[in-house]
Amino acid sequence: MSDFYNSVWADLTATSFSQGFMDAGGIRTRYISSGTPDKPLLLLLHGTGGHAEAYSRNFAAHGEHFHTVAIDLIGHGWTDKPATGYEIKDYAAHVLAVMDTLGRDSANISGESLGGWVAAYIAINHPERIDRMVLNTSGGWTAHPEVMERLKTLSMQAVEDPNPERIRQRLEFLMHDKSKVNDDLVETRRAIYAQPTLKAAMPGILCMQEMETRRRNMFTEAETARIEAPTLVLWTSHDPTATPEEGAMIASKIPGARYEVMNGCGHWPQFEDAPHFNKLHLEFLLDG
């Protein structure tokens, strides 16, 4: 354990960054960005119940090469939270609206968990809008009832009673090394989860953890085979949602996909081992 206080702010002091809000198709959307708009666009998409701080340790490295923008997806973080509209097509429409607001026809998109699911949907249904894609412990192909139930339980407990211990338990679900859940990350998420609007939205946000809804949003082999964007499938040794073998299976179905496994990480490799993640990620995104 390091002898200094770990915080989101400390992560971000390594780079120039901005935080703000944009109107994306009528949705007030919160973002954190690094890099400058003259660079290629890289969108970073978090997972279910997450927020842009999932990428706090990646902005400095990526801002050197890309206009790097992490958003709070619709219903999440400090972005607007409508009563309905939390299936994959709805998230994808929001991301495409963000791209429109930023004045970009296409982007590199890297998504973790739910974010990867959304990225793959765009790659399949709007191939002209995606340049390169990273699927980081991505949803979209697996459905494990025990994992879905645990995610639902931890998320609802955290939003119904956002005390530090509940929030910590929800964040520890994401990490192999539980000590990586620092107090500042807990308090950042606690502030988000304490919003009455998020408590109201959370049952809708968790709809992808209901088997019937999840099944109708999952990708078929034929859909997966349509992916044209150069793709990196990035998995971990201790992902709580799916095994490395399942990650390899996903990669095998995507034409030309590259597959990498990060050891000693759980569901947030970009946070748990940022130096290794940044190296793998940038090598792929800058290839060619």
C-alpha cells in the first residue's frame, strides 16, 4: 500500500483535463476529457452503475494521442436519468448523440462491461461510426444468473442505503485486489448513488440483469461476424462476470480480433493495473 492518499484528483493531476456537461440529443451528459479536439476521438464507456471516474488513471496516457472523452452514460453518474430507455439500443443512441455533439462522424470506442456491449452494438449496426474498438470484460455474449443476481443485489443495496460500507462492497465486486478500492473512490460513488434520481432510475438501469431482457439484447453469431472494426478483446484472470475462456470465445467470433488477458485483475483492469492497461490499449489503438 502506498503511503500517500489515493484519490481521483491525484490520478487526474498528471494531465490537463476538463469536466463539464454537453447536450447529447436532449440528454444533459456529463463528461471528463483530456487531450485536444484536433486529435482523433477516443470515447471511454463505463459499465453498469458506473461513471467517468472509472477511467481516472487513463486520461494522462491517452490524452497525449487522442481527444479522450469519458462520459456518464444515460441514467448514470451525473447525466440525466429518464424513467425508461436502458436497453443497449438506447445507450447506443446516446453515445451516437455524443459523437454528433462533438462533431465527429466516427470515433475509437473502448467500453468496459456494459460499455463494451454498447460499443459492439454500434460496430454491428453503425459500422461507419467506429474506427477501432476495445471490448474490456465486455457484456453482450454471456448470461450467468448468479452473477446477474449478485450485481442486482449489491447495486440496489448501495443505492437504497448509500453508506460507505455498501458502496465499498459494490466497488469491491469490480476488483481482484480489494485494497484498490480507496476511500476517495468510495466517496465519489457515494455522492452519485445518494442522488434521489439515481435511486429511482436504478431498477431500470438493472434491466440488463433480468434474463429475458438480457437475452433479447445479446448478440448472435451472425451479428458478431458482421463486426468490421479492428477489435481488441481484453479480459482478465479474475473477472467476476465471465472466464478468460469465455473472453477467448468472444474474440474467436469477431473477424480478425486480437485477444489479451491481464493477470491479477478483476472487472476494472484499466484502474487496477493502469500502466499495463495503458500500454496494451495504446499499442492497439495506435497500430496502423
